[in-house]
Amino acid sequence: MKPVSLPWITEDTPLPHPSLAWGPGTPAPGLLAAGADLTIPRLREAYGQGTFPWYSEGQPVLWWCTQPRMVLSTQGFRLHRSLRKTLQRFRMTPGCEIRIDSAFERVIARCSGVERPGQNGSWIVPDMVDAYVALHRAGDAHSVETWIDGELVGGLYLVALGQAIFGESMFSHRTDASKIALAALVGLARHHGIDRIDCQQQTEHLASLGAKPIPVNEFLAGVAVARELPSPRWEFSPVYWDTLLSCTAHSTSAA
């Protein structure tokens, strides 16, 4: 195998272009650079070019642009029959609600505590938590939350630049609570004409919900356009359920 080099960046060094990420056959496909910081300007720079940080405790900050890129088309969201019934029941049950940005710090803290198959510990290390909380306070990171009887039972957090949405992580303390939050995000995105949500990594769970890998060049071209568009209002409205549930084209009979 031909040796590959990894750029080391400092706080004054721009990130390399995503096309320079390690490719197939390298020790870590998608790895772009190491080093630097997680400041708000750096995170905006990274996400604006489709790059994200992902590393473990004790490692330097590692920057990635995975190829191909796992993306959820909001029109291709797979609304299985069982999830449709769950959403219909959720929206009609008193005490069940979706909130946005009411508990961002609690959401990311709970995401960081989720045990995931094949992972030794969480990649959402304390410095990462602090960085995304700061990004949230700056208006570029958001949480979509599932609440039942005043209890936060599931949710997700994301980064959003204009209409470019980058999903980060989910947690669930009740059956389907994270899927409900994701469905709410899809409904919001559809209502505002946003057609893609970045999922970063290929997993069976995301694929079961309709996410698919697309060529990285196609993904990056979409980000370049979407990041310049006006941001949606990050508030949840019940009409978003109508936007989602009225579309049956991608529903399936599978449980």
C-alpha cells in the first residue's frame, strides 16, 4: 500500500479541500486532516465544505469527509406502517409534543451517553459537547426533542447552515422516541422545501429509514447551494405532521 500523508492543521490553517480526503484502500477512508480546534468559525468552515470532526478521547481532532456520503432525502423518508401509526397516535395524545431547542444541552449530553454497537466509548467527547453547545448558542446547532408528559424521552441534534442540515446523533429512552424526532425534522424540512439531511455515516438503521449513499461531489455541490439559502424558522408546528403524513408515496407495509 502506498503511504498516505495526513495534513496537520493549526488554528491559523484552513482545512484542506474535501477532495483530498483519504480514499478507498487507505487506513481510514474519508479522513481529511488532524489538529486545530473546535471554535465556532472552524466548525462553520468545516460544515460549510461538508467536513465534520469525529475522534475519540485522547486523540487529536480528526476531520472527515466520508465518500460516498450517506444522505436522507426528505421525500424518500421511509415511513413504515408501524411508524405512521406511532406518529398518528403521538400527535393525538395529550402530553406528547415536539419541542425544538428547549433542551439542547440535555439532548447532546444524552446522545454522548448512548452505548452503540461496535464502539468503545462515545465519540461525543467533553470538548465536542462544549463546542456544539457554543455553536447552538450562536444559532447554528439545534435539537429536535420528543417530550411525553413533561419528560424528555428522545431527540437528536444537528448543525444547520442556511438550508444545509447535518444530522449528528440521536438518543431514545422510549420506544421510537428518536424516530419520532427524526420524523418531525423531516416534516419541518419538507415544509420549508429542504430536500436533504446529511447522515455522515452509512448504517443499517439509517438505510432502513430511507437514507442512501450518494457521490461526494453531488453532496458537496448541494451543500454549496443550500448553505446560502435562508434558514428555516427553527420552531415546530403541528402542520409539519400534515406535511409528512399526507405523503404516502414512500410508506411501506413493513413493521
